[in-house]
Amino acid sequence: MDKTRFILISVFVLIFVSYSFAIEKSPLEGEAFPDISITPPENQNDIDYLGLKEKKSFKLAQIKADIVIVEIFSMYCPYCQKEAPVVNELFNKIQENNNLRNRIKILGIGAGNTQFEVNLFKSQYDIKFPLVIDENFKIHKAIGEVRTPYFFVVKINSDGSTKILYSKVGSIQEPSDFLNMIINKAGL
């Protein structure tokens, strides 16, 4: 192997390894969801849906539910746009089930999105569940700078701790199957 080729391969490997270590990893199943402050939704109905007492920053564990489905999205993500009707269908299935509607909540977090962008996404795709901003990527960085859409299913324990039951990028596929998976993993 000539010297130039060796140097190029070495540089490529060094860059690849450095990049791999620089990326934070998203929290895995079985781990706690990061204990980070979340900007409250603008809409009082969304605050009430989450069971929050007032319109101020909150932590995921403060949501009044057994399970919180967290969708990390971006208004500009074409995959998020395509997934919006699927997540809406999931929301509707949960709301139609009297045994689940107060136990499972959905929260969308707009990675890098302003309030205007989140509101536009909510309006454009007729989103009925709360969407909140993460304008400065604070939450996005804390969860490992995941691609979008990214879904976490988080169990809220009675002691206020959290446990991730599901952590994955991409589509939830069939809403009924996804909901059944949640019910089984959570033991609901």
C-alpha cells in the first residue's frame, strides 16, 4: 500500500471514529428519560390534557398519566409530516378507549421549532394532542440528537421516576399494533 493511500484511509477511519464517539446516544429501553424542563404548551386545553396544574415549565414525570408517548418531530421533516395522520389515529384510538384515555398521553416536542412553527404544524395536520417547542435544541441534545420522527414510550412510576419502554426512530406503523405493544409492555 502506498503512503498516500495509507494516509487517506487513516484520516477516514479517524474521522469516522471521532464522529461515532461525538454523537450522544439516545436513552435506551429500561433507562430513565432525561430529567429536563419542558416548555408548556400555549393552549390551556393541552395543559389540562397533560394534567398540569399551571402554565409553567414541567418535567415529563409531572404529566398525569401512567404512560407518555413522546414524539420528537420537526415541522420541516417530511417523514414527520407523513407520520402525522398515523399519530393522530393513535391519539384517537387512545381517546376512544375509556380505560386508556387518562392512562396514556401523547406529547410532541418540536426539535429546533419555534412556537410559530409548532402552531403551524399543529394546524396543518390537525394535531389534537399537545405540541411543545424545543427552539434551542436543549431537549434534543439531552436525548442524543435523534433523527425525526423519534418515539419514546415512557412509564411514569408512582415515585416520580421514569422508565423508557420503547425508543426508536421512524414510523410507528399500524396504530393498533403500536398501542397493543404499549399495553403489553406497560402491563395495562
